[in-house]
Amino acid sequence: MPDIYKVKASVLHREELEGPPSWLDATLTLLGAEALSLRPGSAAVMTRLADILVLQTIRAWLERDEDRRPGWLGALGDPDIGRALVLIHRCAEERWTVASLASEVQLSRSVFAERFSRLVGMPPMQYVTRWRMSLARSWMREERMSASEAAYRLGYSSEAAFSRAFKRHLQVPPGVLRRGT
């Protein structure tokens, strides 16, 4: 087995993993055995093992290099901001404010806003809106959902308010996206 395992956009050197961890050698051994045996189901097993390899490598990288964690992914490591992100993702329709999110994670509004902005790379309400627009875009493309249904599902007071926010963040009106033009 080679001594360097590469992750695109970064190189994870085996030596930097302090050891290398037992999961790495075990996963690579299983992956190699499946590739050589080509038994029924080997392709499915190799796919799952590759998934495990990628996820475990990302975990090792996140645990090893706290200063280089990108955006919301790195912010998940902070117990308070991570909890706020989970709330935003699970309850996108909630009428979140900086104060309500701060209250949910038991921080002052100013401490929450500063820490969220620093760790995520944008203010909390900008992140909430961006997440909502990402959901809406996905629903409209993949589920052919109407703008009014997306607006309702995301808790907007009106389709017009939703459409303005959608156009401001995605530079196209919702109808254009839904038509696929």
C-alpha cells in the first residue's frame, strides 16, 4: 500500500495521522481484497468501503486541523454554533432571528452573532436565507415545486416576499428556474 492517501484540494499524509489509524489500514485491506476477488456483490462492497474511507478521512482531517475547517462544516465542531446550524437545517421554515437562534443555544445575541459569523464566514441571517434559497432551488428543480408552495413551505408571508429574496440571492426569478430556462 502507498504511504500517501490523497484528498482532492488537500493531501493527507499517512504520517500526519499519527500512526496511521487502524481504520485506514483495515478499510484499505478490505477494499483491496474485494477488488482482487471480484465475487458477487464486490462492486457494492467496494462502493460502501470507498464511502467509509472518504468519510473517515474527512473526520480525521477535521479533528487534526481545526484552523483550516471550511465554513459551516468547521462550525459544526463548535457545540453552540453546531446546534444552531442543525436547527437552521432541520427547521428552515421557522421564523429565525439572531435573537431566537442565540436563545436556543443559550448565548447572548452579540456573542452568538460574532461567533457564528467568524466560524461560518457570514452573518446568521444571511446563512438562514442562503440555506432557504438552496432548499427552494432544489425543490423547484427536482420536485417541480411551484414558487408559492416553496414560499409556504419555507414560512414566507407571501409569494412576493419569497420571490424577491430568491431573485436577490440567486439572480433569477423563481419562475425562470422552474421552467428550466
